[in-house]
Amino acid sequence: MAINFKISKSTILGDVWIIKPSIAEDNRGNIWTSFLKDEIEKILPDDLYFKHDKFSKSKKSVLRGIHGDDKSWKLVTCVHGAIHQVVIDCRKESDTYTKYETFEINGDNQISILIPPRFGNAYFVRSKNTVYHYKLAYDGDYIDADEQFSYKWNEPLFNINWPIDEPILSIRDEK
């Protein structure tokens, strides 16, 4: 099995990267590589590397986000289930400020999205259960929830077309 990726820049948000792995399938199922240091880290700024991974398990109709910070690069994907991924440009000085892009990530495509600092990250769970994976690169210490920026999931400024009107939200995401 060849380990390779198709890496491309978003046509909507030019600083966002889409990573599509090669997927080998047979009568047992499939197998793919989600991260290859030499391939993925070459699109990060110099002297930056991935420091830790996080996983989030969610049930159907959960919506997580919109969250971000000013220094973390996030490589995100759905390793089990299906999600509607949304990435929003939250950089006020950007030509694409308030613009967003959506991605359907599931067992059929296994894409990963590399989200730069100052972009909002959010996703909606389409399947019964989902496992979401974050791979994080940043300088210094990790920025946890209390230091991140957050926007309400249905913030009118972004006008995101979510596939649900009444998602399951955390207290943080309701505000």
C-alpha cells in the first residue's frame, strides 16, 4: 500500500489546507494514513511542529464550536462516523473575513483539514456516534478553552447554513 496524500489549498479560504489520504480497500474494509510528518509538517510555518492530539466523541445532532485562538494550527478529521465540518475566517484584516467553507468528512473520504490560527473551527455530527480528532501545533503552551475565542454557532455575522435548526450544544456554545 502506498502512503501518499493529495494536499491542496482551499479555493475559498486560501490559508486552509485540505489533505486527502490514499485509502486502500479490500473485502475486510479499508486502511489509511492520517499523518505523515514529512508530508504534513512541511505546510506549517518554519520551526513549528505538532505537539499533541485530542479526541472528542459526540452523539448525533451535537454541534461543537465555533472556537479558535491566535496561535494554534489544527489538523482535524473524523475518524469514526460522519460530520459536517465548518472553517471560518475570523481575521478582521483578511479579505475573506467572515467567509466560511464546509466539508463532509466520513468513512468514505477520510479527509483532514489543516486550520491556521485565528480561524474558527466547528462541526456538526451527522451519524449516531462520531470520533473527532485534533492534532495541534503551536508555540509555547497550549491555549485551552478559557483563553480561546468563541462565537455562537448561529452567529449572524457568519450566516452559516447549518444542516439543523436545533442542535445539541454545550453551555459554552449556547452563549
